[in-house]
Amino acid sequence: MAKNRMLQFVTVEKETPEKRPANLRAQDFHEIYREYAAEKAAEQAGRCSQCGVPYCQSHCPLHNNIPDWLRLTAEGRLQEAYEISQATNTFPEICGRICPQDRLCEGNCVIEQSGHGTVTIGSVEKYITDTAWENGWVQPIRPHAERTESVGIIGAGPGGLAAADMLRRKGVQVTVYDRYDRAGGLLTYGIPGFKLEKPVVMQRIDQLAEAGVQFVMNCTVGETLSFDAIRGQHDAVLIATGVYKARDISAPGVGAKGIVKALDYLTASNRKSFGDDVVEFDSGELNAQGKRVVVIGGGDTAMDCVRTAIRQGATSVKCLYRRDRANMPGSQREVQNAEEEGVEFVWLTAPKGFTGGETVEGVMVQRMRLGAPDATGRQSPELIDGADYIEPADLVVQALGFEPEEIPTLWGVPELAVTRWGTIKADFLTHATSLPGVYAAGDIVRGASLVVWAIRDGREAADAILAYLAQPAQVAAE
């Protein structure tokens, strides 16, 4: 009888891939986790208990068939494992790197709840797909038959690219429009290389381009090209722009030089990794080298900023967050990585203003305490009178989250319905907007969220668009 390779969690301890030493990884932008060896990946996958009700799968936005590809990995059937993984996830190697597994699949693993330590799902997912690329198992996208219908996708981030992949596989002609000079959205310019090395993103974009997806770059809708012109060129349109408008701090001195937006800061750093000329970086405006850096915020973007500043050679990096560690929205794993690399977290603090006049010299910090829970159940921060102090700073990065741009106004389409938050109003299942043949997916509908949710939305929207295109009478009538 063949040995059962699963249910090894009783005898095999949880073991994550080795992390590069903090003092070494803080000097470059390479990914910090090493790859599993084949034997270690099989061993760790074999810890899965093969639950009758897999909570890891139900808590994954894509409902990835995690138990099956873990079993196949444990049995050494890696190509089959990749095919199962790819069936539900357009970019498994990206999700394996940047998904907050501690809040999703791994955080809901049954053996984690029983005290044995979660199965390292994300690391195995990354290993499977990286192995697939290395061995040529990732097949080119070749539709069985070409179709005449055309779809325009506005936004080359994860939602738009996931939809492009699904539509192109069905033979639909796809054109992707994006404001940047490279596709990928936040995958390319918002997430640092130490979490997601850029060749990992570029190989997927190359796969789509080779499949016939047309990319129109440096295209700002409403300026370079009108939304009506895009609608006129295509049978359907998907809006997947994401949310890029930064939330600002309203405080005295906020306009001083040296106070910058998180996305501007991260984009400059990522452009340098591509070898681009970045004037704002070279001038020092968006470069932390030799500076005392304060980052304001507690989400994953704030984590990206503090860890980027360390790598740029900041003399000190502090993160101010108005709640405590237990109540911060960012990944706890990222907080741990940041602390290992030398970041200091100053919990229960918020900015009151900035000192220094024309150029920032410090942050006026208010100390807080947690009071009664708010409507969401989280404890609300309250000011502690008389506990203010000044934190010296040469560079302050605002990482307070993102809001949607005013798309109906910017694009000249007042009939495009939006919510009271400014996000596009779209059907929950089909992602259809108030405009016939126009769909929306990802953060521009949800608000700032996770890459994995954008991928799910893009895939769902592609299915809805395919159904729409299959009704020629209705399309012609509209």
C-alpha cells in the first residue's frame, strides 16, 4: 500500500522558507524569502489535513482549490498542482508573494486553529508556479478560434490584466489602456521589489502581449483619449483603474517641502529599480538616504514605505499609527519584517501638525489611547491631553490610504453612476455599471482593497462581458 503523504502535521513542524538575514536584505530590493527545495515543499504541503470542509479555500477570495494542489505537491506531481492552481487564479505566483495569507487562507487553516501551526500555503503556491515557469509548463495563451468582438479595458492593474487574460483565452480582441508607461499598475509601481520582484510581473505582461493583447500606454483617459472614443471603438468596456487619489492630512504645515505622498515615493523607488531617470529621486525629494524618516499610517502601503526607506539608507525610520499593534490593518508579518530591518513603530500616536516652515523639520505628535469601540467594533483612538511632543523629521511620508478619483467629471460622463464614496456603482455579480456595455471591477468599485480581490473581480467581469457579447441582438439594439 502506498504511503499516505498527507496529514503529517502531527510529526512535521511548520517551516517557512528561510528569510535572508535582516542586515543583508535591508541593503537591496531583492525578495527576502528564499525558495523551498523540492523536498521541503513536498514535506510542508504534506502537513495539510485534507479537511472535509476546507476553510482555507472558503476564505480565499478566488476559492482556490488549495487542498488538491497541496496533495499533488506532496506527491511530487508539480505540473498537475500548477494546472489546478492556475485554473482559479490568473497570477498564482503573485498572490503567493503578496497576499496576506495570515488574514486569509493560512489564518483560517484548521490545523492552525488546533495549535499545530498553519500549512505554509502561500510559500507552496509561489514554489509551484515559479517551478512551472522554470520548466516551461506555463503555456502561451492560444485561443481555439478568434472572435470579432472587441473589449477595451481601462487600467492595466491586476483586475484589468486578469480580465484581459480570461477574454483573450476565449478569442476576444482586447486592448488595455493605462496612464503609465509600463503595465501592471500597483504590481509594477506600488509594491516594492523586496515583496514582488518586477520580472515576476513582466513575464505575465509579456505572456498577454504575445497572446495578442494590445497595450496603449501613457494614455490618460479624459486627456489623451476620451472615454466616448474608447466606447466607440469597442463592443464592451471594463473600467479597472484602481484608486490613486491619496488621502491627505489636514494639519498646520502640511504643505511644507519634505512631506510627500506614499505612492509618489514608492513609484520613484520602483522606477529606479527599472533603471529609469527619476528627477525627484536624484534631487533627494523622494529619496530617504541620510534622512530621518517618519511614515504616517498603519496599512500595507505604510509597511512598504518604511521598509523602502531602510533600503534607501535612512538614518532612522519611524512609523506613527493611531491605534496599537493588535488593531493595525497591515499584515503582522510585514510589521515583524520591518522591525527586524530596523523600523521603529510608535503606536497610539497621530500627527497634529508639522514644524519647520517652508521645509519640514518635525512632526507634532499627539499621544492617544484606545476608548470605546466604534461602529465596526474597533476601539476608537482618543487624545491624551498634554502628552504632545515633536518628532524630528527630514522626510514625512503620508500613507493614509487612497480614494477614488472623480471619474464622471474627469471623463465627461456624468451619467456614470457612483456611490456616495465616489466609487463606481456596479452590480455585485456581473460588475455592470449604469452604462450599457460598460463594466467596472477592482478597487474602483470596492475602494482600496487586496490584489486577490481585484483578480477575482476581473475574472468575474470577464465572464459577464462574455455573456453580454453572446447576445448580439441586445448589443445591436443598444
